[in-house]
Amino acid sequence: MEIEEKRIQEVPVLTVEGRIGYDETPRLKDTLSQLVEQGHKYLVLDMKNVSFMCSWAIGSILTTNGRLRKNSGEIRLSRIKPELKELLDLLGLHGTLKSYPSTKEAVRAIRESD
């Protein structure tokens, strides 16, 4: 798994690539936690090149999302593959984790709600 961090209109965007399995989840969790601790209210996860997410990874994303919501923020997903979107929908997370067809749209939605 690779994680690249950048800012678009001051919003942290993490581009994640590869499989997010059990062994990779602590790194993802640490990266998300650092951004929350830095005071960011919103995060975008660009999931275009994520081929697999284990339940631990989903749990880490949900935990971080819960922390952000306490401060009126949240995680937004972008460019998620249809099979991963279907998995999140099957888990009943379609309303909990908002997803957008592009990173630009996710950032725009954040800017409009902030």
C-alpha cells in the first residue's frame, strides 16, 4: 500500500494505492490519526487505485470518521471502485461514508458545507 498526501484548497487528500490488508491498516490508521491531531476537520481519501480493503481498514476509516464528526467534520471518499463501493453499501455504510466520482467534487462539497 502506498499513501500520498497533498492539499487541495487546504483540504488534506490522501491518495491510497494497492491493497489495504491487516498488515497495512496500522499505517493508514496512523496517517489518519496524525491529520486529525493536526486539527483537520475534513479528509478526502482518493481510493481510485485501492484493490482491496479488509475489515480492519474499514474500521479504522469509520473510527476516524467518528472522531471528525465530533468536530463537525468527516471523511469523504473519492473515485472508489464499484466493487469497493458495493462492499460499503452491503455493510450499510453508504450514508456514513459519502463518496464522490472525483477528488475535485469531494473537495468542492467540503468547501460548500464548511
